[in-house]
Amino acid sequence: MPAASARPAKAAERRGNTAALLGSELLTLFRRRRTAALIGALALIPILIGVAVKIAGESSSGRGPAFLDLITQNGLYVGLTAITVATPLFLPLTIGVIAGDTIAGEASHGTLRYLLIAPAGRLRLLLVKYLSAGVFCLAASLTVLVVGTLVGWVLFSIGPLTLLSGTTVTVGEGLLRLLGIAAYISVSLLGLSAIGLFLSTLTTVPVGAMAGTAILAVAAQILGALPQLDWLHPWLFTDHWLSFADLLRDPVQWASFGDNALLQAGYIVVFGALAAGRFLSKDILS
């Protein structure tokens, strides 16, 4: 009986240790100057777009990124334009830096052995590192959209949002849809984060894992642009990245959301298992 009652207590203790470790990891991550620089660089995207449109005026319809020609009519489109620009390149680059540094960064600084000496365990440490990268995905997406909304409000004012289907929704509902887009983009980047985590377990040089993650993101998008490889497109982790536009329809088209979540889950399972297999069998020398 005492042994049986001790099991829930040990489980609760493990959950508490994991939560404490995750909290410590998140504090460390967001206190780094590099993280602040990445967030700042993402915030510059909507700022530059808003200021450029304010100075240059309205663009010709159909030219430039999606929603660009609508910015002067409604400042909410600054965030939408910025996230359209950031998703294919800038967001993957920042995620590559964070995910590629998860394990390799600790190894390069000689702190990995110390973390494993503490009551963390390899699998728990790997999980915490991945969760922290996932939190950064959300923070990065929100940065682009929130800063874009604020810039649009200051420079152009905001009003009811006209959706792609032609329906107009209130400002409040428009803001909720922007939050939904941030969540969608965050989920879209989880597969890339898993790839970065795996690459980070392969090396003690974080720059190599960072570069490898970013290169794979670019390569997947190039492959996705080739019509000759239509059979491959549904398997690419980038295939649904821009399908967040389905949140701007009335009614919302939910099919792409489920397909995207399933695709990213597949990458998380495969590359998470590869990362765990590598990390559990790896000799930690630093």
C-alpha cells in the first residue's frame, strides 16, 4: 500500500521538476541578447512595410506581397502582409537559430554534462528544449502580427476587416482571426523545430545545426514550387504554411488546419524519435 501511494507522489514530483526545468529554460532563452535580436528583427518587418507604404502611398493592385495594396484602407493588413512576407524566409531562419542551438549550444558551452548531472534525465531535457523552441515559435508569430497591428493602427487606423470571401467582420473578430493565424503559423513551424532539434543532437557546433535547419526549410519550399514534384508536395513540412489564409474566409475552411496539424505531428514523431535515439546513445563529453 505505501508503495502504491508513493507512485502518484513520484509522478507529481517528476511533473513539478519538468515544469521547473521548462520555466528555467524559457527564462534563459528569452533573456539572451540573441533572442531579443531575433524578436527585434521580426518586429522590424511590419514596421518597414508600414513606413514604406505610408511614404510611398498605395501600390498597384496585384503587385507585391498579398494584402499590400489594402494597407492604406485598413491598418490590420499591415500585420497580414508582414506575416505573409515573414513565413517563407524570416520565421524559418529564426526558428533554425533557436532549434539548432537547443542541444548543440549547451555542448559547445560545456554545460550539457552539468544539465544531465542535475535530476533532469536525457529525455526530459530533450522534451524541455523542444517545448521552449515551440514557445518561441508562438512568440515569433505573435511579434509579427501584434507589431503589425500596432503599426497599422498608428499609421493608417484600423476598421472592420474585409475577408477574402468578401464578407466584412468587426475589428474584434478581425483581431481574433489574427490571433488564430498566429496559432496556425506556430503549429506550422513545429515540424521544422523537430528537425532542428534532431540536427542539434548530431553536432557540438550550433552554427552547423542552425544552418542545416534553415537550408532544409528553403529546400522544401523550392521543391514545393516545382509542379513536376506534385506527388511530393503533400509530404513537405512547408506544404500548408500559407494556408492560414483559410482563416480569412467566411465560413472558415478548417480542412487545411487539420491536414497541417497532422503533417506537423508526423514530423514531430519521426524527428523527435530520431533525436531521442541519438541523444540517448550519445557520449556526452562537454
